[in-house]
Amino acid sequence: MLDKSPRPTTVPNDLAAHWMPFTANRAFKKNPRMLAGAKDMHYITVDGRKIIDAAAGMWCCNAGHGRSQIAEAIGQQAAALDYAPPFQFGIPQAFELANRIADLAPSGLDHVFFCNSGSEAADTALKMALAYHQINGQGSRTRLIGRVRGYHGVGFGGTSVGGIVNNRKLFGTLLTGVDHIPATYDREKQAFTKGEPEYGAHFAEELENLVALHGANTIAAVIVEPMAGSTGVIPAPKGYLKRLREITQKHGILLIFDEVITGFGRLGHAFAAERYGVTPDLLTFAKGVTNGAAPMGGVLVRDTIHDAFMSGPEHMVEFTHGYTYSAHPIACAAGLATLNIYRDEKLFEHAKAIEPKWADAVMSLKGLPNVLDIRTVGLTAGIDLAALPDAVGKRGYQAMEHAFHNTDLMLRIAGDTLALTPPLIINEDQIGEIVEKVGKVIKAVA
């Protein structure tokens, strides 16, 4: 029988009730990593320690923490208009933000559909692709193609096209009609690469094999990350994305870039599409659009796709999709304030300028115990550590714990890979501090 006896009231922060997402809950609750504040490049723990943030929160606080401009914009907006229904009604801030984002995007991606997260953005883009082919008279195009080791959030669509095994295996068959092209990583030929590896453009050719297998007239879209982040920082090889664009255009397949991580300066440009000179048909974003201060995501849409929906009676809904909190007033205010900071402080330009120093510094860790590979691109780095025997992921977890509790450092892990993705405001001294601390962590878990 379910125990409904009252919970203890003497411990207001009892840890049992909160089932934490993507967290080893039992291990965390034995030795919690609790945060109470944040400012600029640092988090503040509940016991007052300053923890340097080498993860930009979770790839999202690109302008650093505690930005007064964003906090003030959120407060003013909440006082003036806390909520407005996004279906059939609008707010000026949503249209202003959409225009600002479209201005940053490659030419042709001129329309923005707002949602609340990267997961929702991925599912939105996939639904757009399927619906576009339906209204275009190609309803047989229902197949979706992802990539091995790809991550596109946790919705049913994003999980289905995602290619990280542990994120998929508990959830049954997911969506049918999904296939995957290979990952672009080959350690033997790409190890210790700064920027885009020379080897690997040919991995795009595997899409032709799927076209031959399924038929081009059955494939709706291909979705890839320009830099696969959540799997451990895997940059696209030189020429890979251009070749994918050529193949998709040849066969009438839509190309979706998932830029939830790479958007808003992470690779030295507003979007990675600009860095690689490739314009997709749809581009998802989230995280950095509000500097993590409020939930928001969205999809940038090519004109031809948007315009195809604008048919039929004008009083009818063109795209039967959306969320209660799409273009939420507070998120829009946070987004506008964030874009002002990026522009006024030239943070995208700063990230591009400091990338070589970041890459050199992180590569100095080569040769430390158990370091199998280091990859850098933009202001990101992935450091692969050798797994402990019969305990894949444990060394990475120990590194994260040691970093927080003993080295005053926050980093992210993907199994036994350490992922470094600092705020774009980082300076050379802070690069040195992070790399020095990561070196201590690697040695401590050797």
C-alpha cells in the first residue's frame, strides 16, 4: 500500500522528492553539487565557493552569468505583460526578436517559429519538413534521417533521429521510418585535431546509399548538428556539410541544421551555417538565444518552405502546431536583451579571435594520463579519457565530481569524455585557469 504519511518538515531541502533529469540521482544525492548564485565566469556554491564555469551552464550562458541587462528586461516585462496567448494573438517583442534573429541568419532563412527548448525546436523542424512535402504534393516523403551519435533533444521525433544509444534504448520503437548516416569521427585519422579535421568529408556519401536503399521520393529530411556537442564535441570534417547540402538538393531532401548548441557565437559566428558557408532549409536554435535566462527555442525557416504553407483560406490556420508558451513575453524580453549584449560587446567576434589561443591551451593537455584524444572547434573542446575496466563512464563521472568538489571547476561529461564550452566572455587568463584545473582533474582520476 502506498505510504501517504506526512513527509518530514524539519528538512526543507530534503533531496528525495526531486527526480533530477539526465542525472545519476543516487550518486548525486550522496554527494550533492549545489549552486546558489552566479556572476560572469563563475557559479557560487551554497557554501560560498566560486566555481569557474567551463560549460557555460549547459552550453547556453554565452554572455556569462548575472547580466543585469537581461534581469532588468525580464523584470520590466513581467510587470508590464506576464503572459499573452500566442495562438491568434501577438506581442510586439516576438516580432522584433524574430526580425533580429533572421537578420543574423544566412540569407533566405527569413522566418522564425518560436518554441521553448531545443527538443521542441527539433520536433518542430521535423514536423515542418513532413508537412511541407504533404502540401507540396509529395506525401510519400515521410522518412527522416539522423546521424549516429547525433543529439536532437528528448521529444519522440528528436529521440528517434538522434543517434546516442543510451538515449534511445529504453523507449521502444519510437518513430518508424527513421534511418541514420554514420558518425563523422575516426580517432585513428582525426586524433588531436584543432578545428575541422581534414579527414572525413566522404562520410556524407553514405546518404547516397540510403537514397538507393529507400528511394529519394520516400525521404523528407536529414538532420545533423554542424558540431555534435552532446556526444563529446565532434566537429564536422572539412567539406562534409557542403557535400551533404549537394546530395540533399540533388534528391529534393530538406536539410536541417540543429544549431541549439552551435548557435549564437559558440563557433565564432552567429550560426555555424555561416562558418561553413552552407545554408540549410531549416535551422533550429535555443540555449544561447536568451543566455539561458528563460526557456526559448525556435526554427529558422527558408522562404520557400514558409511560403508553401501560406495558401488556402486566409482565416484558416496554416500550420497546426505550437505551444502554450511559444514566444512567451518574458523569454522574448530576455532574448532581445541577450542579442543586445552579443552585439554591443562583439562576443561572436571575440570568440573567433580567441579560438586559436583556446585550442593551443587545451591541446597542451595531450600526454596526460589516459588522454586518448582532444578535439577543439570554436570555443569548445572534447577530451576523451580511457575508460576504467568494466566501468564505462565512471572515470568521467569521477572527473566531474572531483572538478566541482576539489578543484572549483564546472565541466560537462559525455561518458568518459570531458566537454569544455566556456562562456564567450572568457579571457586568456581564464583560459589558463581552466586548462590548469582540467589538468589537475585528469591526474587526480588517473
